[in-house]
Amino acid sequence: MPNPAVYITGTASFLPNEPVTNDDMETVLGQVGDRPSRARKMILRSNGIRQRYYAIDRATGKHNYTNAQLAASAVKKLFDQRFTPEKLSCLAAATTIADQLMPGHASMVHGELGSPPCEIVSTAGVCACGMTAFKYAWLNVLSGLHPSAVATASEAASYTMQAANFQPEMEHQISALERQPELAFEKDFLRWMLSDGAGAVLLEPTVPEGQRGLKIEWLDVFSYANEMSACMYAGARKNDDGSLTGWQQVSRDACEQDSLLAVKQDVKQLNEHVITYTAEKPLLALQDKYGVRAGDIDHFLPHYSSAYFRDRLHEGLCRVGFDIPQNRWFTNLAEKGNTGSASMYIMIDELFSSGQLKPGEKILCYIPESGRFSVAWLLLTVV
């Protein structure tokens, strides 16, 4: 029989090594070219991040965690006397760039856990793939197919951000950045935006007696790829007509010379469309579908890549009649960094563990993805 409801009954996050301050970033990631980056300080002023975490050993300069190990470390923190590895029957794992092309990311996470056989699924994408993994786990418990499920998301962005993967920034790029801070999302500049980390949640049909949980009210995912070309991409070249030429379609020399494996962003497209397609359009549909209103929301958890977008997001909410005052917003971007698909898991874990939640409060989560403009919206109730 289907379950009447599903709850988040456990949360966890894992951030590798010691926090890396703004002044230490270039030391850990390495310097590109013969002088320190001129872009870094400008970008950091715009994005509002003060520290982040990298899966890099400072003593050796080498990585000491794989992406799969980050995810497994978060999942292991869910295990206690009540929920043990033997009870793991469904594992949904998400990431933007896995450690390998194949096998799937979830296979590698399950291997790191060493838990008994279970159902697994890998979801791919950019930031919103963390929520597609969440939805797979949720629906499996809701349908009664599994007694519980674990969803996890992880990012090891630092593998692509080390100095050896970048060419020196050109003078015209720096000048453009000074005129338009949104250009902080160009290829060379993304290394100052992204960081490593993982989060995990345990989903169950009941909340253990005497404990608090988060009831999943609804989760909707929207894709606007039918209207928009790719905006954030890796392993490809964006052509003048908006199409992508993938890395397998070019020679290995061209792949290297054109930095096809670097993460890139069409910043003009991002700046013009991200709020419209990830906030305004879907919120109009959600208000009509669920009757949700801004006044119902006690905590708003927005995943944005940079504080640059905070006020712009608020303006977008107001344009569609969904003004959530910013004193109800919760974000840990400044201290935890932008961990992509893992960001919402890490935010939920911090808020859930804070002790400040009260029964009946509503939590609205916003997870945009500029890959080809998609977004997830999640509503939770504290019980």
C-alpha cells in the first residue's frame, strides 16, 4: 500500500578538510600564469563567499577524497543505532561531474559504503540533479516500494579548478569583469565560485517518536530546455547558433586547445534569463497548482551561486506576487561555499540541526540550474 506521507528523518553533510579562506584560495588551487589573479578579489566581492572547502591536502597539494568518497562520507553520518547500513535498500546519488564516465556515480558511492545489495540510481545534471535524486528516493518510499531511502548529492569541483587546467586570464576579460560583475561566471572565473562538499538525507514514512522531521509536501522540477539553449556546460563547445559540439566530436588536440573539458557559462544569457526561468515562470505555475502563498513561508532556502543574485531574486519574487521578506531567508553560502547539487542538502542539514525549527513551520527550497535552465522547488513542513 502507498504511504500517506514521507518525511526527512535524518540529515547529514560532509565538508572535506579545513575551511579555505579567500586569501588562501590561490595557494590551495595553484596560481595560473606568472602573477596572482587580478579577477579573484573582484569576484569574491560580488559573490559574498568568505570561505569554502576543497578535497585537497594542503601539505601535498593532492586530492585526498574522490567525489564518491565525499558522498559516502555524508551517507555514513546518517548511520546510527536506529538506521544501520543493513537497512539501506534504496540509494539515489547525484553529482554534476562524476569521478569517471562509467560506471554510474551511485555505483561508486555504494561501493565506498560497502553496505549490502540495494537499489541504486544516479542522476546527472547541474544543481537541480540533487533534487531529482531526492525525488526518486521520495517516490520510492511514498509508493511503498521501499521502507526507507537515502538521497545524496556531492561535488568535487576542485578537480577541474586546479591551476593546471587553466590558461592565464586575458587582459580584455579582466577589463570586462570590472565593467560588468556578472562576468564572474566566465570559464576562468568559475574557479573562484565553486567548492567541494556532500549532503545526504534519510527518508521514511514515519517520524520516530520524540524526534522532529520534515514532511515532504511537494517537489516540482521544471525544464525550459525547449525554450533556451545551453548556458552552463562542460565537455563541449557552444556554437553561434546555440548548439553544442561535444568533446567526442573533436580531436583530442582541439579538446585540449579549446579547453572543452573546462566548465563554462554564457554569462549574457545567464544574466538576462536566470530569474525569469527559474523563479518567475515556475512560481506562477506553483501558486496556481498548490495555492502556495508567500505569507505561508517561514523559512526560504534559496540556492544561488553568488550574493550578486540575491536582490535580483527578491525582485523577481515580488514581480509574481511572492514577496518573502529577506529576514526569512536562510543561506550558508558565505561559510560553506557554492557546492552545486549538494548545496540544498547542506543548507537543510544546517537548518534542521540548528534547533530553531518549530512544528508547523513551512520551508520553501529553491534550486535553480543554469545548465539549460531548469529548477526544482520543494516545500517542507516541520513536524
